[in-house]
Amino acid sequence: MKTIIKLAFVSVIALANVYGATAAEFTKGTVKKIDAKAKKVTLIHEELKALDMPGMTMVFRIKDEAMLDKLREGSNIEFIAERVDGKLMVTEIR
């Protein structure tokens, strides 16, 4: 019985690690336009695997206004986009 519980626990941990790695995948993109007033950025991006979207140009909301200081039009970035309350949002930039 203890062995079954240990195996179940290890399986849950392994699945959590796999899901976490997939959910936090960075995508490459290029900043096309910044709208600081509206806290939005237009990005030309590669495929967003976590959101099942092909590469395209689209507008995203920015989670944290401080991220806007890291962005310059024409710069190449890596970012994480998530659907938050039904809206596409950039949650991390590097």
C-alpha cells in the first residue's frame, strides 16, 4: 500500500513539472508598436504553443506597467502570453 501511495505521489509531481514547463514557455517576438497610455503592445510573434495560436501580428495587454520600460519599437524580445479574464496578456518579458 505504501508503495502505491509513493508511486502516485511521484506521478503527480512529475505531471506537475511537465505542465509547469509547458505553461511557462517563452515565445520570440518583435515589438511593432507600444501604446503606454492603454498599457498595450503590438507584437509580431512566433507560434504561441500554450494558446494554440500560429505566428502573427497582434495586440496584447501588459500585466505590469513597469514592463513597458523594457520595450522599444523594433526590438526583439521573448515573452510569455496568457489568457487572463478572456483577454490576451503579456505576463513576462526577457
